[in-house]
Amino acid sequence: MSDTKSSYRQVMKATSIFGGVQVFQIIIGIIRSKFIAVLLGPTGMGIASLLHSTLLLIASLTNFGLGTSALKEIAAAHSSGDENRLSIVSTVFKRWVWVTGLLGAIVTAILAPWLSEFTFGNRDFTFAFIWIAITLLFNQISTGQDVLLRGMRQIRYMAQSAMIGSVVGLFTTIPLYYFYGIDGIVPAIIISAISSLVLTWFYARKLKIKSAFVSQARTILEGKGMLKMGFLISLSSLITVGASYIVRIFISNNGGVEQVGLYNAGFVIINTYVGMIFTAMATDYYPRLSAVAHSNLQTKIVVNQQAEIALLILAPILIVFLIFINWIVIILYSTQFLAVSTMIYWAALGMLFKAVSWSIGFIFLAKSATKLYFWNELITNIYLILLNIAGYYYWGLTGLGMSFLVSYFLYLLQVYWIAKCKFEFSFNNDFLKIFLLQLVLAILSFLTVQYFNAFWAYGIGIILILISSGYSWNELDKRMDLKGILLNIKTKFRK
């Protein structure tokens, strides 16, 4: 029993550390988003979103999934205590990071006129793409340094880097938007990339990795292993980013750049502010799952634990968003963005299914089943694109929220069936009880805001929030003795 509590506490420790970082980043992000919404409006946010989406597409095409494949190698070398192996792997990885980063920058600069025409319907943004091409190199180097920190489990350095980066990003980009408006978007993207590069470089220098001579031949030989695994991961990432890019282009062509801005604002709320739980957990979850991937039984235990914690933390937050979404949109952006509220209602329900499917999906990577991972992502993104396009075509922004819910419901069924057949995975009774209860509370919240006036919706909604929060607290306390932890903290402060 003590081992089980220790395991849950490990999940919660990493989540709380990076959850705290995420909360800090969200506060900074709220301030930044508020300024951007007021200074640029939906149109400016749409342009920024399309530029970022294009960069992500090119990065996914040229980075060969090194960030994910190398993380597994570095984590394994670090955990084994083999310093020589760690130095060789890190040296090879750093060299390939430069190669792939330069490739991304060159491809973007060469294709700039066509990227502008395809993305915006004209060549007015050619020079914008040429300027921001360099950020693909900066971002790839930053990713490489971040992978070293993650692989060596330097949680404190990663947290400090992320928090400082948020503050620097705020104070460097907001003045650009204030003085230059939409013309400040490109400089802001470049400065953000440089800030991230400097910070990750500063903290990566603190790592105690011995230098090692690695020949060109060995660099190629060692790199093949990373690239082989990373290639399919890269294709999977490319498909995911490409699907998002296609949806944005479809919205832009059929509804205009302003609609892209509204769509992006809505999913920033869902995927960033609500989805912070995934970001916080993923930092520790993937290396921890990889360590037990040889055992289907241990894999099942770790995944169930992760899914339980994810739901217990996420569900109360989702219900708060469901009840108070109009006020949240106004606070985060402005009344100009209220059109995304109904989209978020539907997408919030979909986040419960995403939390569970996300926990299962890591099994494929942890077990190095890259072909299975690729085909799983390919099939998912095919119906995701079709559902998104159909949803927007018939119901506008609201239809995109509906398609999000349907897509992740289907995705959960899909990954569960694959994991069950291939790796003997199944949910335990504790998880099923948590999922069903929190899902019912979320559905009741959804129906409340749809069919009751504001007075009754807020009243009933607050009761549902309290029920969900109380249940989550009680279940978390059972798993890791939260009361005991808080008592210890209180005792330490009194001394």
C-alpha cells in the first residue's frame, strides 16, 4: 500500500511542480493574451496563428522527431549511470539538432513565396516567412537543450527556465504589439525564439555531462537509431500539425482570417489553460512509463494511475470553465471573442475523453511501437480533418467544438482497443468509477448552462463544482494522504 501511495505521490509531485509553472505561465499568458486581443483583435490573432501553424508544419517535416526519440536514449543512459554513454549520446544528439534546425530554416526561406500564397492567398507575407525562418533553427536548438534537461530529470532547472521565459516573453513582445500593431508579430516571434534559446542554453550548461570525442562516422551511425525511431514520430507529428493547418486554411478561405483568430482563441483556452494538466504531467510521465514498458502489468498500473490523477485534477477545472465560460472569455480576451463560447462548451466535454486517451497513447511510444503509433495517428487525423471541416461547414465555430468532442470519443475507443489487443491493457474499477462520475457531473453542467437562465445556471453550477472538487479531493487524499502532506507542510512552517 505504501508503494502505491509513493507512486501516486511521484505523479503528483511532478504534476504539482510543473502545474505550478503552468499556472504561473497561464497568468502571464492571460496578461499577454489580453493585450494582444485588445491591440491586434481577432484579425491580428488570426495572422499570428497562421504564421505559427506554418512554422509548426515545417518543423514537423524537418526535425525528424529527434526531441522524442533522443529523450528515450538520454533518459536510459542517465538512469544506467553510464557517463561515457551519456556523453556520446548527447554529443551525437546536439550535432543532429543543428543539422535538422538548419534544414528547417533553409526550407522555410526557400519556400517563403509559396507558403505565403498558400497560407494567405497572396505573396504579401513572403518576407515575413523569410525573417521567421531563422526561428526554426533557434527552436530546434532550444528543444535539444530542453530534451537534455528532461532526460536527466532536472525538473528544477526546467521549471525555472519556463517561468523566466514567460516573463521575458511578456515584456519583450507586448511593447512590439503596442507600438507596431500587426507589424510587430514577426519581430515578436523572432525575439521569443531567441529568449527561449538563451534560457535553455544557460540551464543546459549546468548539466554535468563529460565531453567526448565522437567521430563523424559514429555520429552518423548513432544518429541513425534516433532518426529511425524519430522519423515515424516526425511523420505522426507532421500529420497532426498538418491536420490543424488544413483546418485553419479551410476556415480562412471560408470564413476569413478573423474566424481563424476566434478559433485559435477558443482552443488556446481549451488546450493551453485547461490542457495545462497534460503539459505538467507529460514532463515526468513519458520517462516513467518508458522505465516499466517491458512489463505489460506495470504499464497498466502506471497508465491507470496517471489517468486517475489527470481526471481528478482536470474535471473540476472543466466544470468551472463550463459554468463561467462567458466571463472567462471576456477576462482573457474581450467581448469581441464571445462567439467562441459555444465552441468551448462542446470542446470542454471532449477534454475528458482526451485526458484518458492521452494517458493510453503514451504506451505506443514507451514500448517503441513507432509503426503502430504512426498508423494510429494517421487514422485519427483523417477523421479529425473530415469531422472538423464538416462541423465548421454546417455549424460554424460551434461545429468545431462538436467535432472535437466526437473525435476524442472515437480516439479513446480506438487507442483503448489497440492497447487492449496488443499490450493486454485494461482500466481498473477505481478509474471507471472516477471517469463515470466526473463525466456525469460535466454533462449536467453542460445542460445547466444550455437550458437555464444565468441566475439558476450559476447557482446549480457552483453546487456541481463543489461536488466535483470535493470528490476529487477525497479520492486524491485516499491515494496519497493529502491531509498528511499538508499537515507536514504546516508543521515545517511553524518551526
